[in-house]
Amino acid sequence: MSELHKFLFDGVPVRGALVRLTDGWQELLRRRQSAGGYSPAVTELLGEMTAAAVLLHSNIKFAGALVLQIFGDGPVKVAVSEVQPDLSFRATATVHGDVAPGVPLSHMVNVLGQGRCAITLDPRERQPGQQPYQGVVPLSDAAGRPLERLSDVIGHYMQQSEQLDTRLVLAADASIAAGLLIQRMPAMGRANLSGTAAVAHESDALGANEDFHRIATLASSLTRQELLGLHPDAILHRLFWQENLLRLAPSSAAQAHPRFACTCSRERVGAMLRGLGVQEVEAILAERGEVDVGCDFCGLHYRFDPVDAARLFLTQDQQPPGSDRMQ
């Protein structure tokens, strides 16, 4: 079962989290097999993104979705991981062309230097006029050199957009998506992805805290094989046996065990088709005999025959019986 472990380092302003996605990650990949699945390199990228998104959301109190996106000018046009407050997750990628195994991030997304990383916080219940919070950074460092690992991209994002020292170690394959996050906590204020300026007023907060650098250096010694193969307790003991580690109890059973879940539904697809308009839907029916909409995240197909489609544009008191099919 997938699991999340959160912890603090007693006496120093550093926190951490370790996640291993197993059953939920395997279910996500299984559902994508009907559409051809992902190559090993894209599977690794998407798994690392999903582990990172779960880690980031686990550190904030936010009633909404955290969406991590990587997009650019390579064969991977866009990759998206979305995590809900209960740490249920889904992910998808749009790929044009082949992606060779083991290629760096620049070859997948940032061929011409136009790649970007965006993190969006989308409130579950938006107030009138409220917009999602979003930060965007290039897939390069301050000197313009391309960043080749997703962990470095997110660490760069957290420094640039959130003023928080953050170190990540990420790894994924077709069975496990895993990640370790170490983050400097500000002594004042509350740091989260919605932004805080408190840390900017601390002389050692950004890039200069010795405790953070010591613990982050220990975390960086974790290898891909260890992250994917060792039990979380073994990882934490191997890295931090000399530190006073305080394990935190999960706030809920759901947060202790992240899972795959998709928010698509027949009702949402119907609303999308209504947005297209009667003429567009009728044109699809004339060409294909039915409207077939597949979810990019979970692979589920929603099919509307002519009767189903007609019902979309009728008022409630005009509704005839329909087939109401989902497959």
C-alpha cells in the first residue's frame, strides 16, 4: 500500500516527508495501457512528478488541488500531476514522438530552452473573482543553464517563488514512484505554496542555514536504488540516525496512504459537450454515430449516442429515457 511519512528534526527548523506510491501508481499506469501506455523515460518523469506533488501538498493546509505541470518544446509537450487535499492523485502526459530511455529533462521538454514548470493551487470552492494561485519558473538555473533533473527544477521553484530552501530526491519506475523532501522552515510566519514573505526577513533563511544544509546533504546521499527498494524506516535510519528525528502522526488515514483517484464524471463530460454547442455535437454524431470522450488521466471512456446527446440540450421536464451509457 502507498504510504506517506512526515517528520521534524528536533531543535532545528527543518522538516521532511517521505512518500512511496505503489498500488495507486501501478493502477494509474494500468489504466493508461489501453491508450498505449508511456515509455520508460516518460513513466519515470510522470512518477517523479506525482511523488513530488504529493510531498508538496502534504506540507500545506489547502482545500483544493495542487497541480504540478511541466511543459515545453520537446517530445513531451506537457506532463501534469494533480493532488487533492486527501492526497488522492492522478497524472497524464502528452507525448509527440519517441523518448529514448535515460534522456535528461532538457531532451524531453526543454530542447529549445522554452520549457517551464508551473505549480498551481486551485481552491475547491472559489470565491467570486478569485483566481488560482500559480507560480511559473523556467527549466533553467539563474545563469540560464538547463536543469536536467525534476528535483532540481522544483528546488529552484521553491527558492524563486516561495523563498523556501528545499531539497528533493525523486525516483520512479513502473512499480514505484517515491520521493524524499527536506525543507527549511521559517522561524516566523507560516510558509506554504501560497507564498510568505516572513522568511525573507531572516538573515539565514534562504541558502545560508547550516542545519538545513547538513540535513539536505545527508538526504542527497540517498540513491535511486535505495529510494525505490528500501522500506521507509530503513531509509530514514540510514540517512538520519545521528539526528533527533520526530515522526509525525498522520492527520487522517487517507493522508497516510495516498491513492489514485480521478475526478472525471459523466456529468462533467456532459457539461463540456453542452459548452461545445448543439451544432458541434450533431456534426460529431453525423460523422461517427456517437460521441466518445476519453479521460486523459484515467483512460475511462464516456459514450453518448444520439438520444444521450439530445438529452444534454433539453430542460429537466423535457428529458426522455436514454441509454446513459458509460464504458
